[in-house]
Amino acid sequence: MKIIHTISEMQIFAQNSHRSGLTIAAVPTMGFLHSGHISLIERANSEADLTIVSVFVNSTQFGPNEDLDRYPRDFKRDCEICEQHNVAVLFAPENTAMYSSDHSTWVTEEDLSRPLCGNSRPGHFRGVTTVVAKLFNAILPDVAVFGQKDAQQALVIRRMVRDLNFPVRIIIAPLIREDDGLAMSSRNRFLSADERSRALVISQTLLSLTPENLDTEVIKSKISSAGGTVDYVEILDAETLRPVHLETVEILVAVAAFFGKTRLIDNVILKP
């Protein structure tokens, strides 16, 4: 496996690979890889000749009071996991390479990024779309794989790719859960044993839902009763993130809640 730290070297590798007739799949991550990321890597391996995993903790998608400084990092372990799963390149750029000191250009999606996390984390998706666009320009992928756990993020990126004509096919891979049902996340390590036990109410409630028993207030009440602080519970059209209507094909039930200081997100998709 090759480890690349500069954008120019990454672009040269990608260009040479394309000239050799090889296809590239990208898996953008912020590192501290877990089984959810591994599932994305395995999907990428099946979709292209080469898989490139990026590890970059993107400062521009964190708000001023969020957990950028304490976000978990373990680059050595990330390298070992990538090597074990046939990753061709681990791309780990420095922050100064990704953002010049006088950086002033942003990529902004103005529809799908408004509700859910867009309401509670102003500026978050501007940081996401900008960094993903920059990663695509460095890796030059034919396909990119994102996870369903970050459902809104995946939709926003897919819209950005469509609207800006990126020649990248976006795959949204299934959400991966821990054995106890908790949605896999690098932030799960911040939960105490008690917080983790109580946080299971999120997945237990979501996985028990049917189109006939959808009630945001009931979901909020269950989370609050377990000691969680609800950020949002929303029932939306899974494609447009607008209210469910007669032509809705799939329903997204999305939750964000704090247990202790740890913010967790989860979702399920239902057929109406």
C-alpha cells in the first residue's frame, strides 16, 4: 500500500492509473477507522480496480464549540486496517495542503443541506461539500462510496456531484451497526458504559418503527426518558428531505441526540 501526503503526488498517481486503464474508487474518511468504514472499503474494492482511502479530519465542517480537538485519531491503526483490506493508496494530506492561509472559495449546496444537521450545525455542510470536492480533485475517482449512517451528507454530496457535473458515480452503502444495534461511529468511544447502554434507545426505537406508527413526539419522549438530549427527530421524504407526501417512495426517519457530551446520529428508511 502506498501512503501519499501531497495533492500533487496524489493527482499524478491517479492520472497515471487512468492512463493504464485502471478505475479508481474513493472512500473519504476522517480516520479512526472501524467496521463501518471497512464495509465501505470492501464495497469500493468491488467497484473499481484501485481503492483510495483518504484520512483527513476536516476542520471546516466543525463549529466553534464542537469536538475538533478531541476527535479520535489513530493513523498507525488506520494504515494497518487499510493494508489488511487491499487499499491501494492511503491519502493523508496535511491541513495546510488542503487549505491555504488565505483560502476563500467554498462549495455550497443550498437545498438538501438546510434541514436536520443543517439547522443545528450551521456551516457544517459547506465544509463537507468543499472538502469532498477538493478530495475528488485530488483523487480523481470514477466512483466514491459513502455510508447511509450519514444519510443527509450522502444526499448532499450526490446533489453536488450532479449539479457540478463531477464525473463520479456515488454509491451509498448500508448503515453498519454494532452487535447491540448502536450505529457505528468513531465518536462511540466517547460514551461511558452507562451512556452507551442508555443510547441504545435510539436504535431500538428506530428499528421498531413501521410506516403505521410514526410519531416524532413518541420517539423524542423515549430518548428523553433514557436520559438523552434530543437535537432533532424528523420524518422526511428520503430523496428530497422535505415533508412526506403522496408520491414519497421512501421515508427517512432521522435522529440526532446527545448522551453526555457525545452527539449521535442514526436513521432508518421505510417504505410508505
